[in-house]
Amino acid sequence: MVKRFSLLAAFFIAAPLSAGVATQKFDWRPVSGVQDIHVESDRVVVSSIEFDMGDRLKPLQASTAKAVARVDNNGFLAYEVGVAIAVFDGDGNIVAAGSGGVKLGSLGKGERDTFTIRFPYVYRNLANAKTFTVTLETSERGSSKSKPKSKSQ
């Protein structure tokens, strides 16, 4: 019993070391659609967001509104990266939200990429934006608990 507890405790202590998360709130102040920011986790940085208010797609009643996040891996390891953005009006209501991340594999050390975060269905009040929150999630490549099974298993 003690051995099982020790293994379980070691797992929960080690798990946070392989994944990181950072969230920051910003005032809505894009210049020509672009706003410089700084959100960092594990030396991976979201350094700017380019907002595109988009158009309405008929008859789908969806939008092409999106944000493009520039992400730099200034660290020494490759990371799987995810970015989430929530945009709020002056009353604190969400007027747009979405997430995006690594397109294939991971963001290697020293690499830069852009992630597109789409706002297809919650967009109608995006013009009323006052603040936004960016969450950056990082996970060291290969640190996932669920590894793909080989064909022989």
C-alpha cells in the first residue's frame, strides 16, 4: 500500500514539471489590428496577436473573424503548444472565444510559428471588445501520459 502511494505521489509531483500554463488579461488596444503582448510559459512566448474582425458568412450565420498569435520558443526543448483567447466587452461578457495550437508535432527550440484562433460563432459583438485574455499552454514534447500504441499491440 505504501509503495503504491509513493508511486502515485511521485507521479503527481512530477506531472506539473512537464507542462506549463500562463494566463494574462490585456486592455483591447490593437493598432491596425495588431497588439504586442507578452505571455510566457517554459520560455515559450506569445508576443503579438493580430485581430481580424472578419465577415459574416451567409447562409451559415458564421464568421471569418479570427486572431493570429505569434509564438516563439526561446527555450532549449521542443514543446506542444496551445493558445486560447477570450475577448470581453465592458460588462465582462464574452464577445469572442477560440483556441489553436501546433499544427503538426511540436514547436522546436528556437522556432517561431503563428497559430490561428477562429471565432466562427460568437462574434456578433466583437466590435464592443474592451479586454481580452490569452492563455498559453505548453507541454514538453513526449511528456504526454498517453503515447500512441504500436501496430503490434
